[in-house]
Amino acid sequence: MRNFRSGLIATAALLVAVSSVAHAVTLTDGGFETQGLASNISGSYCYGGAGSSGENNCAAGAWTFSTLVPGQVGDGIISQSTGGSPFNSSAWGAPIANDNSGYFAFVQINGSFSQTFQATQSGTAVLDWIDAARSYGGTETYTVSVDGTLVGTYTPTNSAFAPVSARFSFVAGPNTVTFQGVDPSLTDSTAFIDNVSITPLPATWTMLIAGFVGLLGFVAFGGKKRNAAALASA
């Protein structure tokens, strides 16, 4: 019985560990709402990077946007409030459906945006987001990386947002997620991105707990057999 109680205590400790893993990783403002609301948006968009000359600058916030370099780097935030729902702005093409939020991000040519998150321990997680394409100007390809390690390469072709996900590994401490445009054609091709989130995968811990619970059952069953044998011989 003492072994069984000790096992229950150990199991509770493992469950606490699983809970800590599940809350170890998070992104801030994955929908670009806070940063978009704080930005100097005139018309329907702002470009990232302080000091962009002649353009509306996005406010500093959870996401870091690369500085605008006309004809080379473009990224920023688009406000849907000026285009209706679904978003339909002549500056950005045909209606962009399946996103009812107020703001979303974009990358053009070699533009990028990133965010650094803190992890209490290393592990594996799933990165989820939605993307869409501009209806004219060609398709924009972008990559997603974590700390410089490529997670995947993506080329949205539909003007309606669609879900995307990818699994990646992270380390204890700071980790940086980067969305990077890689279109070398210097056109108006644009990829729209929104609803970025991270979900840790505590699979290793779950398997460990399952095995431990099985061991507890074995110990408890063995204890019952010993007690039964002792009563029989008394």
C-alpha cells in the first residue's frame, strides 16, 4: 500500500510536469490585432520597420518587421476595417475571405517579420497559421524558420485564407520564429499571414505517465496477491 501511495504522488508530480510543458511556449499578438491597432495605418496598410521614408510605419510591438526597402523588401500589417468583409481593397486585389479579424500581416519580395518566445524547457511543438495570396502580381513564396532552422517553404495561391501547420523543435530559453519572403522577382506578389500560434506537444511525457500508471497497477495487483497469500496461510 505504501508503494501505491508513493506511486500516486509520483504520478501527480508528472501531471504537473505535463501542465508546465503545455504552458511553456506561447506567442504574443498572433493575430496582429494589438500591433495593428497601435500602428499609423492610413488607407489600409502600414509598412514595417521604423523610419520607412514616404510610407505609413507600423508601430513597434510583439512582432519585429524588417525595414522597408522599396523594390527589395516589403512587409507590414493590413487593416480590414477599410475593405469590408470579406476584405476587398483595390490596393490588395480581389476579396480575401475566411478571416474576420481586424488585421493581418503580409510579406513581399524579401520582407520578413519575426517574434522571439521563451521556453522553459526544450521540446516539440506545432506552429499553426493561415495564409492567402494576392489576386494579382504573381505568387509570393515565403519560408518559416525557428532560430535559423527551416521549418518549411510555402506558396499560397488562393485569395481565401487557408490553414497551415508545421511541426518544429525548440530549445530551453529564447527561440525566434521568422516568416521570410523569398520572391526574387521584385513584383507586387504578396503573401498574407494571420492567426499564428504555437501548441507544444507533450507526447513524451504522456507516454511516460501511461507507462508509470501501468506499473502502479502491477504493483497494486502484486500487493493484493501477497495480502491474499498471507491471509490464506494464517
